[in-house]
Amino acid sequence: MSVDATVETEKELFLRSLALVSPPESLMRAFTRLLRHAEYPAGSTLFEQGASSGKIYFVVQGRVRLSAPDLPDWYLNEGSVVGVLDALQERPHRRTAVAESLVKALSIEASTYLELLWDDFEHARAQICLFAEDTWAKNLELPVAELPRSETRSVWHGRAELSPESLVDRIHLLLDAEPFCHMPIQPLVLLALHSHFVEVERGQRFIQQGTPRDAVWVVASGRVTLVETRMSSEFGPRQTVGGYGALAGPSFLFGAQALESARLLVLPFEDLLDVMEEHPSALRGLMHYNSVSRERVMNQLAQQGAPLARGPG
């Protein structure tokens, strides 16, 4: 085997050791061709806070500290992917990355990485589900496992007199709720067309842990809570039941029941996948939300002194 072939094989083996789901051969070959070796001595900077998120770094050896004045430090070791959360959220770097020891890494242009990721729908879909599942497992490492509070917008105000026939009501509800608020309007209209409202009574269990994850549920009115899990969270109007965990699969990681009479919007998961395949912007919106959720969990872990060790950063 030639030297070049050996290097490419080493890259591939390393990438496969990191992957939550093994990418198809053609995608892996494209990645390995474009990765570049880089070394950073202890104390040197990979990137500065506020700089454009131009590259993503796969850490082969060493430890990287990511810090910002108003945020807890993250320490990421071998096997971590540094800069990817910024890239997925299409923003400048939120933290400065500094090599704590000699760091050997494989780097790739962020725009190229994202283009390759979006280009293979089945791989991207699997990544979304497994990324959410992996974040859930990280979340459970907290002494008190609670889902990070989601952000909502104020397009719609959670009024009770929703019309089951009103497409506008369904669109407004999705516009307000994560993860859908990270999508443009065109795929949201299609998602609203596929969704419907249901009523649940106080104490009614409407999601069973371990059953096939066949739908995403968004609260329109009332309050619901998670059950059958150590994860503690309640959800009110304009919130997706289970937060980012609603995207994990293939089975529900939690159960859910109503704390009071509630109205919920139900979106079949297969319809969500169909819209994602037709509209890559919807796919990007879910990856954006996944990265936001992962960042929130990592901040919680860091604030409590838990080692982050390995993962996306």
C-alpha cells in the first residue's frame, strides 16, 4: 500500500471511530480526501471568539479548552469535533479554542463539511436522530437530569380557542416552537398541512416510553410532563414535548401525560422526514436545533464541574 493510501486509510478509520452512524463509502471517501493534518503546540490558538467559523477540527490527540468571559470553560479531548456547533448554527465562534497540550487534528472547511452532510439525506437524517439520542444520554449524566429550558418566540400567544381546521393556527404554533422556529416558512406550511390537533384529559398518558417514535407533539394549551424517565421536565404552550428528545429514535425515550386538560399539535414523524427530504432548509433547521440543545447541555455539565471529555464542541 502506498504512503498516500495508508494516510487515507488512517483518516477513515479515525472518522469511523467517531461517527454516531457509519457514513456511506462515497461520503467517507469525500471526507478523507478533504481533511488536512494540523498541529497546535500547547498554548496556541485554534480560533478566536468572534471569528468566522471557517473550519472544523477533529481532535486526533491532545486536549482543547474552549472559553469565553461569560461562559463556562469546555475541555475536549481526543475524539472531539471542535467548532462544529458554531458551524451548524451558522454563527461566529462563541468561544476561543486553545490547545492545552500538543494537539494533532484533522481539519476541514466548515462550508465543505456542511455541504457534504446535507448532500446525503439518509445519513443526515440518521445523524439527527442519533445526535439527539447522544445528547439525551449526556443530559442524564447531570445529578438532577432536567431538559434545558427551550426558547420560544411571540408570534402566537397560546390562545385556547384554536380551530382544528385553521392552517394559520398550526403555522403560528410551529413558528413559535423549537425545533420548528429554526426553519423557514415554506417547509413550515407543509408541516402544518400534515399536522392536526388532539385533546387530552388531565392524567391521560399520550406517549408511552419504548413505543415507536411515530410523531412529534407540540403543546398548544395546558401543561404536560415527562414520565417513565429520570429526565424531569414540564411543557406548556409553544413547547415541543420532550424537547430535543422528540427527535431521538427509533423509540420514544420518555413517556408523557397531561397535568391538566391540554390541546396538542401532532405531527407524524414520517411526514416530517418527507418534508426534510424535499426541503433541505428543514433538515438544516433540525441540525441547528440539535446543536443548540447540545450546547445547552454541555454548559450545564460544565457549570457543575462534570468532565466533557469527548464530543462536539
